[in-house]
Amino acid sequence: LLDGFPRTHVQAQAMLKAGILADVFLFIDVPDEVLVERVCGRRTDPVTGKIYHMTYNPPPQDPEVQGRLLHRSDDTEEALR
């Protein structure tokens, strides 16, 4: 699964050179509000590498884990739109 890739002609050429040829494409039509909710709720634990969602896959109630969670700077509504 290549989500949002390739984005440029150079990337597409590199895929072809590597022998990667996409033969199936899926378009999933999702309302903007759903995308915003999913992206803005994401958090990452830098120690374990686990990705959580504050609503759909909440982190453990451990204060240590919750204290180290990171919210990526591009996980915002502004960046998404």
C-alpha cells in the first residue's frame, strides 16, 4: 500500500526503475470532518513507537506514557486542508 506516493514525477520514475508498477488504484471518499478527527487525534509514543488515537485507540492510563506522547506538528486541521 502506497498512501499518497508517488507525489512527483521523479518519485514515479524511481518506482518504475525499481520495478514497482501499480496495477490497482483505490479511491476512498471520506468526508473532511472524519479525516480531521482522525488526524488531529493521533499521538505517538517516542519510546515504544506505538501510535494511539485519543478516541479510537487511546493510550494506557499510565501517567508516564501519557506524559511522553507527541502530537506531530503536521497532524492539524490546517495541515490537512
